[in-house]
Amino acid sequence: MAEIPMAGEGTQSSRSGERPLGVTLIAILQFLQSIVLLASGAAGLLVGSIFPLLAAIGIVVIVIGLIGFYIGLGLLNLRSWAWTWAVLLNILGLIVSLGSSGWVSVLLSIVIVIYLLQPDIKARFR
């Protein structure tokens, strides 16, 4: 007699090799954030001819944006190091957002960290 699979058993979404939709969405958010950082860094470089300190800050922001793209690729490929960096950077982003009273950023960081810390999601990155 055939057994009826329970929710989460034997479905495509529960296979360890399958990427959950939430992880894909987080990776897309990571890419979007990286684009914003790259644009901000480029603007800093442009203004850097007038204010040299902004050029230095622009370079740092561009490097952070490039690292963000790399993390996004790691998330898409379910790499454990990408999970670690995404959690750490979102906790850091949460702390920074609390200081700047950006409630949307605070809420987004909380949701991402809670999602990534779910045991079944964390297990996908091992």
C-alpha cells in the first residue's frame, strides 16, 4: 500500500539540493543592495575630485558592493560561507539601521536573519 507523503516529505522543496524560493529572494535583494552600493561608490568617486575624502569612501563602498555580489552568488549556490556572511552582514545592517532610524531596513534585516536561521534553511547551506 502506498503511503501519503506528509508536508515537507519527498517534495521538491525539501530536497537538500533544491534552493528554496526565500533564499533566491534574499540573493536578489543582495544583488540589488550591491547595485546601490556600486552606484553610491561611483558617485563618491565623481565628487572625489572636489572632496578627496569622498573618493576614498567611494572606493571602500565599491569594494563592499563587489563583495555583496559575491555573497549573492554564494547564496544562489547554497554555499555555507555565504550563509554565514549574509547572517553577519544583516545583523550588522540591523545595528546600523537602528542607529539611523530606518525602520524598513530594520524590519528587512530581522526577517532575513530569522529566515536564514530556520533549521531547514540553514541545513541547505551545509
